[in-house]
Amino acid sequence: MKYLIYFLLSLTLVTFSIFSQDVPKENKEKLATLSNDNPSGNDTKPSEQERWRLVLYAGYGGANIQNNPNIPFVYRDPNSGLINNTGVGRRTGLTNTGSTNFPSTGFGNNQGSLISLSNDKWFFSYGYTSIQFNMNPAQNGGIPLQSFQAESNHVIHNARIDYNQKISDLFTAVFSIRQFTRSGNYQWENVMESTNVNNYYVSFPKVEANDKMTINMFSLGFKFNPFASLEVEPYLQYSDARFYANVFSTLGAVQNHSNFLPSDPAAIIGSWAYQNLGSAYALPLYNSIAKDFGNVGLRLQYTPFRFLIIRTDVRRNPILAAWEVRGSLTFMFHQNFGVTLGGVYAEPEINPLNLRGWEIGPTYTYLF
């Protein structure tokens, strides 16, 4: 079914491109008149809408993520000495033991860049963002106890192509193809957590994982101008999303509890120094998820003054109950130079990650 949708979208874009090249009869008559008035054949200058606009941007800012991965493990019961592989049961919903969660919150710095090229028909853009996080446990104190130091690095690619076809003086159809790719690497060190049911304590010197998410989005919108300085575009979007997570195996230690506290805290510190490991073993895990869903969204561009441009893009995933909100303010100090401040808020869709971030940086634009 999705291949049929890809084909129909491609065919629609090609068809509109072809028809957009046809010149109406009255325009042909005008061209003939201009040709007679201008026998030298010199072309008139294109309008500002017909010319191409280049935009370059580079920014620096901050970001926050909230993540909650789930990693199964095998452990040797401190009381019976038997090996328990209840991580399988945890994944199938039969038990709550044998699995550790790393509810993490992280703050970091991000660097981004964007290049776009557009005219009244086409819009091409590509964005790149790199983010480095230092993460801490999302829950502090209480039972179960949890402790670790962690870091995470993320790379985001965002490519987009729009085609605009004027329907009337009021409406313009917008066909958009977009691909969003995010990849992340995670490393938790000096991990200590109590299990949910029997209050055993499991510790690992290091746990490593990586993940990747790719979303291909195809949308149809209708753009109109309620008044000269405001541009409104509601749209419908189909998304083809793929996500995978890969956890690397590692050795750890497990011990009993005493009054809800570790019976031997020194053993936990020893495990962080790679001593006396083997009573716990984080299982290698590869998890792949594929989902198709539809979204609804609204884009706005408001230019109350020639030096100020306000843009927003709000998207709702009704299937996964997730919001994505992006916005920017651009102040133009010169016809070619300005400063852009942007922000993003994205809730988890098929990955367990909530992202909030902002950027500010110089913007260069050129009309040719």
C-alpha cells in the first residue's frame, strides 16, 4: 500500500510540474505583444516571486532530553544461588524482575546549520544538528534507588522538498516530501539500581547502547493569505517511521538488601572498578519497530514588519498522541543579514525520547 502512495505522490508532483509549464492563452497573447514591442528579444527581469532566494544559517544553543530505555539482564539469586533469566519474562509481561530502566534526563549544547533555496514554485532545504548531553537519573531518592553517570551524543538530519501550485488567487496547493533522521549513542557508567520486586541491587561498570530513527513524511497542504502579512497552511501528512535500538552486553554484579539498602555497598563500588563481576549480565538486545501513521499540522508565517519574520509549525500525531512544535523569530538588520532564534519541542513517537531545544545564530539571505 505504501508503495502505491509513493507512486501517486510522485505522479502528482510530475503532473503538476508539467501543467505548470503551460502558458494560458491570454498570457501567450501578452507574450506575442511583448515580442512585437521588443524585437531585440531581450528578456524582462523576473519578479521577486519568480527569482530564487538562498538562505544560510548557523546556530548554537541548548537542549534537554528525557529518555527511558529498558534493558533486560540475567542474574544469580543471592539467596538461592540459582541463575534467573527473567528478562525474557519481563519483555513478555510475565514478571517485573530481571530488567533495569534508565529513566534519564539530560542537558547539553547543540550546534545546527541550515541551507535553503526557494522561489514561488519550489522550496529545498537541508538541516544538520549535533547535540551532546550529560545525563542524570530522572528520579532521585526513594525506592527503588538509582544512580549512574551518563552521556549521550545525537546527530539529526532534516531534508525537505516543497512544490507549490497556485489554484486561485486565494489558495495554493503545497506538496511536501520530508525526511527526518536522528541517531544517538548512549553510555551509562557506575550504574546502581534496586530491582522492582525483591529489592536486589544490580550494578554495572558500564552499559552502552545506540539507536536510530528515520521518518519519511509526505504531506498535502493548502496555503492562503487572510491578509498580506500572514500566510496560513493547514496540512495532512502521511508518515513512514522506522526505529531500532541496539544494547551491547556487559557484565555486572548483584547483591542482597538489608533494610532496603545494599547489604555490602563496597561490593557495588568494586563492580564499578570491574571487580567481582559475573553475577549479573546485561543481555544484548536489538529492538526494531516500524509504524505508519497520519498526522495533521498547521504552518504559519507572520511578517508584521519588513525586518521581522515569525514562523511556526505545529504537528499532531493522533495515533501516538504526540506533539511536535517548531518555531523561529528572524530579525533582519539588512536586506541580506539577520539573526534567527528558533526552538523545538518534540514528544516521543516510536522512540522513548522527549526533546526540547533552542538555537540562535546569524542568517544570510540572497535573491538572484
